[in-house]
Amino acid sequence: MEITIFGKGNMGQAIGKNFADAGNDVQYYGSKDTAERLGNIVIMAEHW
């Protein structure tokens, strides 16, 4: 499964690691990145 995470900080990396350890493909995007393709699951891990 493809996972898209908006947020490259500590929380985004921690969530992404769990998905990657489970065998999923994880893509990270920061505030200045352009997401051309979204995964099956999209997670917003931005600073509040």
C-alpha cells in the first residue's frame, strides 16, 4: 500500500516508520514540496 505523509518532522517520521516496517511504501512531503501523486492513505502530520 502507498502511504503519503504531509510533514517531515518527528511525528511524520514516527508514523511513517511504523507503516514502512509493516511493508508499505511511504512518501513524505514538506510545506514546500508538491505532491504529484497521493497514496492510498494520506496523513497530515503538520505542526499544530
